[in-house]
Amino acid sequence: MCEMNHALEHAERLECMTCGHEWPKEAEAEAPDAERAVKDAYGNVLVDGDIVAMIKDIKLKGSSEVLKVGTKSKPIRLQDGDHEISCKMDGVLIGLKACFVKKVTA
């Protein structure tokens, strides 16, 4: 159920170290085949080409710039890794975590 990567391995099951959720080991083999769904802060599924807006002020590392609440992106690209979203905001190409954005509906 949770999306944490830290699991305790037991004889017949795995257990999430964060929330305690347990699942059978067979389910682990199915997980890599399933497509990963990236969701915004409100649970909306994001796809390539969506437009997102910031829900929190974020300071960009390595610069003095701040992305303000409500800043909209150009169409996004989803990628693997910790920062699931690659997009341009205010002319800067950045990688964002999906938990800091909301999907903008047209």
C-alpha cells in the first residue's frame, strides 16, 4: 500500500519499516512489471504533458531563486528517481518531487 522502499524481510512476507504494512513475497515479483503511477499532492495521477503548479514556496538549491506558490510549469516529463517530474518553471529546467505540485486543469 505504501510506496516506501525500506522493507523488513520475513520468511513468508515483507513488512514496511515506516507504516508496518505487510504483503506476501510473491507480490514483490509482480511490482516491477506494473507501471508506476506518479501522483500530485492531492492524489491526481500525472502523465507526460500535464501542467502543474507549485503548492509551496521552494528555494532552488545552488541559487538564490525561489519558486513561489502558484508558479505554473511548461508541459512536464515523468522520470524515474527521487524527483519524478522534469519541467521548466520561470525559464529554469528543474526536477521536482510530485508532493510539491498540483495538477492544473484547463
